[in-house]
Amino acid sequence: MSLWLVRAGRYGEHLQRFLDNNRVFATWDELAHDLSTLTDRSALRTLLEITYPDASKGQISNYTGQLWAFTKKIKIGDWVIVPHKGKSSVNIAEVAGPYQYDENAEPPYYHYHDVKWIAHDIPRSNFDQDLLYSLGAIGTICQIERNDAEKRVRAMGGAGWKSKVSAPAVKLADSGTGEEAIDLELLARDQIAKLIIQKLKGHGLARLVDAILQAQGYTTFLSPEGPDKGIDILAAPGPLGFGSPRLCVQVKSGDSPVDLPTLNQLIGSMQNVHAEQGLLVSWGGFKQSVDREVPSQFFRVRLWDQDDIIGELLNSYDRIDESLRAELPLKRMWTVAFPDESD
């Protein structure tokens, strides 16, 4: 069996379609052709050159390799990792059917494999650093095989999606196999996420959110460690905290996505302390029941997941208390941006 990475579009825009249809798609626009009829890679390459006449030779080679793998190499029983773009989590499925082409589908959903979803919203920070390196491949479709990746991910599935054996850390400069370009920004965020959860698990994450809010100009009250009755932080602008808006903040540092009762608890706590707005922070992300409430609670509540926490930390890092920066030593870096060669 093999392990594959299949992205749900450049920005993750097709993920809900993947989940709702129990399929993984090769989301190439304009490619309305049954790829199972092609007998070799050269025929696929020729088709792609005709379909995408403005694409460079490098892009055509990239497309050819990915689509040949999707059509000919992915087999029933293989596992597929589908990242949740922007949420620092992944979904995992088992391939349940061969490559299929639907000529009546709306673009770009012509090409697919049926799958059975095994797990949703697994935090990326649960994976060892070398596996995260592979998950940072820029390509839309690729096989993940270094360091017994398939065996180790299956073992995680039997251990509550926790790594059973820690692998050596991977440095940003490591080149891996050289087969796939790596998203260095994503890899850096993965390393920052591991550092945060290693140093600031539990009440420490509330300390971090408190420091971020202070850096943004809020005066805060941080509840002491222990039972918090639904309130971790109270915050308001101004030197004495008498400004507006008045915030009530709940912070969850667990790996599991929080559900609707947690959101309702925060809303109740807001009423109890006369807070105008709320902030629900969850390292493990949010279940769909919470996401569905976003429009109705837009003017009252904001949600921060792992990716939001890291983004807010990076935006405020220079203004955060020195003692916390000592716990989370980071440095700014610039690197060459890879051209986006995948659809």
C-alpha cells in the first residue's frame, strides 16, 4: 500500500466538495478527457501540451507526473492525506475505487477516486517533523514515501493520531529527496507550531493569547491556572481596560476540534461579564457545527485556530513581552518564492 498527498485546489477551495462527495479529485480545469484511455506518459504529455498551450515545459512535466500518478498509480486501499488549507490540519481517507472520469461533471471535477474518510482535522503538529516536510511538498498530487511514512501514518491511526516514534528534526535547509519543491513558509509554520505546543501546552497557550492581545493594545485580565468557568481572558482597549470593545476570551489547547457547546458556553460567559464581543481560540480547530455559526455570530464572536494563532504571533512578535519571546525564540527570514506550478 502507498500513502499520497492530494491537495484540494491551490487555496483549498475544493475541500468541501472532496468531503461531501467522498472523493478526491484531480482539479485541473479544461482537462475534459478520459485519462484512462492513454497508454503511456508521452500520450498524456501530448494531451496536456494541447490543452495548456501557454504552459512552460516545466509545468507540463509537473502536470504529467502528477496526473499519471493519480490515474495509474493510486490504488484501492492506499491512504490519501488531504490538507485543510489555512487550518493547519489534515484529513485522511482510504481509496475505495479506481480512477474514474465523469464527462458530465462540472469543471474541474472530471477526474476522481472514490474514498472512505478515516479522520478529519488532525492537527499538523501531531506529525513528526520529517513527515511534515513531506506534507509541505508544493505539488498537488505526490506520493509520500520517505522514512517509512506510510507505515508510520497507519500506526498513528491506531494510536489516536499521535506519533508513536519521534523522528529526527528536519532543518529548513534540508533538501529531502529533491523530487518535490517544498513550501518553506509552511514548513517554518509547522516548526513554530511544534515549538508552541511543546513550550506552552495548557494554560501556557492562554498566556500566549494574552500576550498577543496586550501587544495589540488591550489591557487584559488572565485567569489563574485551573478551572476558569468559561473565561480565560478578559480584555479591553486603553491603559485601564475601560475602552470598547470589551472581550471575553476562551482558549482551548487540546488537539481535538471544539464543538458547538463550547461556543455556546463562551456566549453565555460574555453575557455574565457584560462583554460586547468574544474570542474563541482552539488549537485543534473547530467542528463544522461551529463553522456554520460564523455568519450568525459575525458581529459578536471571532474564531482563532492554530494558523490564526501563529499568524497573530508573527504579526505581534516584536511587541510581545521579552520573557515570552525567550520561550519562543524566532527570527525573520526571506526566501525565494517558488512559482506555483500546480492547478
